[in-house]
Amino acid sequence: MKRINILLSIAIITFLSACSDSSSGTSGGAAPAAADVPKKESGIKTSELSVPEGFTFSTEREVTFDLSVASSQSDRGFMSIYTEFNEGAVDYTSQIILTPMNDSTEFKSSMMLPNHVDKVWVEIWYPSALGSEIKQMIDIVDNTVVATL
């Protein structure tokens, strides 16, 4: 029992001596040197920030579509609209609209789109005339997509 008490005492003293603060290099309760005190970073105060007029935290906006077909096949065709594409290579998972179209059809609608989308890719295709698709990139101007394809 005495041996256990002696071993426990040695272990406790070792742990307590290992817990001393040696980062300042001073002993006792001396205050840290001025170089050890972190300097206050200069920056902008919240009261100095300004927000542009019309700014919102909204991540999407309403976009109005007004699309029509100038000349088309007599058969029924389809129009697809995509939001993600790069130099004509379309990401088909980004399709937002698939609707029937022919020469007497106008597509008018409104929908919410992410703010980063500033162009859409429109394809009009006819099952009876595959290979003669109409493909066009259209800019979104003033939250409106207007085109005659």
C-alpha cells in the first residue's frame, strides 16, 4: 500500500510540474512582455459599411419568358430551355422547360431563376425532322427573355 501511495505521489507531482506555463519564459506571476500582447487589427467598423441601393440577400429572381417560333415544321415540335451550357455544350440536367411548340405557339411564362444565370440556351426540335434543330443562346435582359426563333 505504501508503494502505491509513493507511486501516485510521484505521478501527481510530475503531472503538476508539467502543467506550468513556460510559453512566456518567465517564472512566477510576471506579466507578459508587450511583444506577446496581440495587436488590435485595424479594419472597418460595422457602422462604416454601406449597402448599395436595391441590395437584397435573395439568391433568385423572377424571369419572364416571351418566346415564339417564326417558321417551323407543320408537325408539332418541342422547345427545351437550359440554364447551364458552355460553348454549345449543354448540361441536359439543367433543363428548366420542356413544352410543345409549333409555328402558331407563343411561350409566355414567368419563373424563378438563380441570380448567377444571365443567359439561357433554347433548343426547338421536331421528331419528324431530327437534325434540323434550332439552337440559340439568349441573354436575360432586365429579367426578361424575349426572342423569335
